[in-house]
Amino acid sequence: TGDRLWTPTLSISAGITNLAVSPAFAADRTVLTGSETAPNAGLFRSTDGGESWTKVLDISVTTVAFSPSFASDRLVFAGTYSGLYRSTDGGLTWAWYSSLLYGFTPLKLVLSPSFTSDLTMFAATDRLLKSTDGGQTWTQVFPVSGWAFVADLVVSPDFGDDQTLFVATSGEVYLSP
């Protein structure tokens, strides 16, 4: 990055709202990016490290999350205004998977580092939602009051053992109990 010039590899007239890189990027070179805004709303996939892109989902996409075991399970989730979509073939094809609690739109999805065994994932909306069955059902685990919203969330690399989760709202950072 030092002396090299930055070159755009995907240009669309609507804003790109999210970007995710495969945990096995060195081997599979897979990158996904989504846009929420028409006329280019959708999910775009690259399997050559971002050199070229193919639109793989034609719906507004708010967030994307790879399974930590993507190299073996090829599992990816995409958050949309109508709930979750899931791909089991590395992001090539997608199917509607589930709704979030109360129809919330996921702004960010985070999977437990032990997702393969614990099936735990979190969704940031204006609240924090948790699923322990791979995204089929959701419960609210962190209420946000007033005009605040969950702006970001991060799970500990040792989440399976320590259950540590950090949540950033529009004005504060919280540590899970």
C-alpha cells in the first residue's frame, strides 16, 4: 500500500454500505460487498481478490458475515430489509433464511468464532439481537433507549470460553455481563 496507487475495482452509482473478506482469503480470494440503494442495490462477489465482481443477489444488502469456518462450510449470511439470506456455496447462490425479531433490519451481523459448534450470532439493529440456533430465531439481549442505536459490536476471539461481547451505541461502549 505504501508506494502503490489505490485503484477502484468496483464502481457503482449507489453507495456501497458493507464489505466482508473471507476468513480464508489467502486461499480463496473471496470478497463480498453490498449496496442498499437502487438502482444498484445488491450483493457483489469477487473470487479473485477484488479484481472483478459479479452481482449475486439483487436486493438491498445492509451487512454481510462469513462463517469463521468458511474454508470448509462455505457459509455466508447477508442482512437485508426483509431479514437474513444465507449462502451455503461460498456466496454464489442465496436463499431467504429468516426474519429478525420484530422485523428489525440488521445493520451488522457477527458470528461467534465457535459458530460451527455453538451456532451463536448477533445482529445489530437499533437493539442487539442474539441467535443460538444459527439465525433461525432471535432474542433481544441489549435494550437501547431513546435515540441511541447499536452502532457496532465485536465478539472476543475466545467468545466460546469467555462469552465477551463489546457493544458500541451512538454514544457509549458496553461490555457484556
